[in-house]
Amino acid sequence: MGRTDSIAPAVVAAPVPVTREQDHADRAAQVLLKLLLPLALLHGLLYLAVVPPWQHADEPTHFEYARLIALWNRQPALNEHDLATNREIADSMYRFRFWKPGVRPDLLGAQPPNIGFDEKVHPPLYYAIAAVPVRWLSFLPVEAQLYAARMISVALYMLVIVCAWRIAAIVAPERPVTQLVVPLIVALVPAFADEMSAVNNDALVNFSTATLLLGCVLLIRDGPRPLPLGLAALSLVVAVLAKRTALVSVPLFGLAVFWSLWHRPLRWWVWVAAIVTLSLIVGFATLQYSAAGWAIRPWLADLDRQYLRISLDRIVASVTDWERNRRVYLLLLDILFGTFWLRFGWGHVRMGWGWERMMLGVVLAGALGLVAAMVRTQRSLALWQRRSIWLFVVSVIITWCAALARSQFETSSFLSAGRYMHLAMLPTIWLLVFGFEGLVPRRWQAYAQFGLTVFFVLLDTTAWAYTLTTFYYR
């Protein structure tokens, strides 16, 4: 592809009359969207109904946060509780068999019953939104309020599916099958649908990072125009205000802005030199060597204590002490992989080793095909399309590295779960679909995508119709 193709997206061309083919494509897109939205709604409601109250990870305390905002019309402080609220939640948890048989919470004590980890360490944006339906239904039982708060997450789930469809339509405008398969598979990932029908702030993070990715793709294609730039910037702000883990999206925004300004291709050695230089600068600014080994600098330690609160000093110690922690990596990778795709609750509700092995095979096949697809399409795709694909790759790599790094190996006190990586679900699925295209010749690509979709349909159906119902209703 010549240089003209690489800068064409940044050139403002004269309006072109809408052709019959374009009009047909627009109508097909509208029909597709009208089918996807009801499907996403029904699917989200299905998971909302199948999983009993309080059975999602940390859902009791996530709901408590929203309930207190609804009651007090302000943000509650860390370790601040309402005795009546905690008693009501704990009683409902007991009635819905949250604890093991024989365990009964103290509902008459002077102290609030323990319902889990205090989520008030998180920013209040998501909880303020979830508090709206909770306040409306304050006269109903607490379970009804919980389901109303879950509906906020289901609505965000639907919007994520819309973003997945729109991104697929932008990056692959000539492949209508891809435009259908990508959002459909995003909707069918069991662990993702489970999380997006629960009360938790990750739902807002997942939606805002999906809109951020949409804005970044438009920036790469069209240049620094106000609408995509504003969409990406606003999405990044919302994501960070929802949860601090969204800070991993900052490099994606910076990369998209750079590519929106620099329309010419760069040599591979320039990227290598830039990555090495940036890594050295960041390492020098954030790390120092002490008698005990590598440690973070004082300014970063202060930032961690006051805002991040993720124990960066322990993370650095865990990552740098390979000899001590290497045996934990396999366990961590197993947890991350399983909870990203097909485990539920706190990771204790599993679909079985057979499905997990098949899921691993699908991912490995997709990764192999992705390499082949990127080599095959090196000259057939426009520069902005190749850069969009690389943006997806960077998103997945950064998210996995962040999840690995934040696990505190030396004490085994915390191991990340796959839900922290769901903010990269959309680029992961796009790359997986693209990889399955690369496994077969062009004339068989639609069949490969269809086969991948059938696999996820079977996976998802087994998840809600057998795994969840058997575990919770046996």
C-alpha cells in the first residue's frame, strides 16, 4: 500500500452521494442493531434472574455503598456503616444461603454484621448512579432494590454491545459477518455477562473503556476531530472516576492521539527505541534501589497511599523476586484465564475442566491465527486499520500485565481475578475473531466465524442452563 492510502483518512474530501450499496449497508446495519439490542437485554436479564441475590463477587458491599448514598444523599466515608442497612443485607444473605450451612450472622449485636470487604475505597460515580433506582424503591424489600441496581449494569451491558458493533463496523466495513459476530460473542462470554448483570463498579468501567476504544478508533481513522477526541477524553475521565484500575487505559488514549496526528508509517526500530527509552524514563522516575532490593520512590509511595491504594511497594517486591514467586505464576494465570471467560462468583463456581481446556484451545488457535492474519493483511489493510488492530493488541497486553502486577505474591493475600481485565473484553474478542479468520483461506473465513460463534453459544447455554442453575438451585 502506498503512502497515499496511509494519509487518506485525515484528508477531508468533498461530500459523496450515497450509492445504492451504501444505502443497503446502512439499512442492514440498522436491522442488525435492532436485533442486537433486544438480544443483549434478554441475555442480561437472564443472568440477572438466574444468579440469586448477593452471589456475585463483593455484591453485598457494592450494594451497601449505593444504598448508603440513597439514604444519606452523600458519599459515605470509609468504614462508615448504617446498622439497619447491614442487618437487612445480612439477613437477606442468610435467607438466600450465602454462607455455609450453620453460619448465621449476628443481627442483634451493637456492631454491624460483617458483609464483606468495604468498597468505599472506590470513587463514588457508579454507586451514585446505582443509588437512583435504589432510592426509588426504598419502600420495597432489599432484594427488589438489589435487582433494580443490577438493571443499571444490564443497561451498561447493552451499551457495550452497541460499542462492539460500532467498532467492528468501523474497522471492518467490508465484512458484514464480522460486524455481527464480534458483538454477538462479546454478549455470549459467560463471565462477562455474569459481571455485567451484577452490582459492581466494573460495569461502568467496562462501558466507559468500550466508548474510549470507539473514540480512539475514530481518532486513528479520521484524525484529531472534536467529536472523537471529546468522546475518548470524556470516556477516560468517567472510567477513572468509576475505578482507579481504569488508569491502564491512559496509554491507549495517548497512543491514539499520537497516531491521529502522525499519519505516516514508522519503522519498527523507531518503535523499539521509543519503548526502550520510555521504559527507562519511567523506571528511573518511579523506582530506586535499596539494600532490600528494588523499591518505589517516595513521591510514588505517597501517591499510592493517598489515591491508588494498591500497595505498589509489595507489587514491585513481588514482580522482582522471581525465585520466590515463580510457582505462583501458573496458579495466577489459571485464575485469571478461568475467571475472565467462564468462572462465576468468587471464582468458585466453575464449568469444569473440559470447558476450560476447550476455551484454552480456542484462545491458542485464535492467537496463532492472529499472527497469520496480521502477516496476510499487512498490505491489504489501510494504515489506520492496522494501527487500530495494534491498539487492540496493546490494550490486551497492558490489561494482562496490570492484573499480573497487582497480585501480591509474597503473602498470597491477593490474587487478581479475570473481572479486572474485562475492560479489555471488546478488543480481546475482536482479535479472537480476526485470528480465526487467519486460520483459514478467505473463502472459508465466514464459516470459521460461524463455528466460533456456535462454540460460544454452547458455552453460554451450558453456563446458565446447567452450571449456574445446578450450583445455586440443586
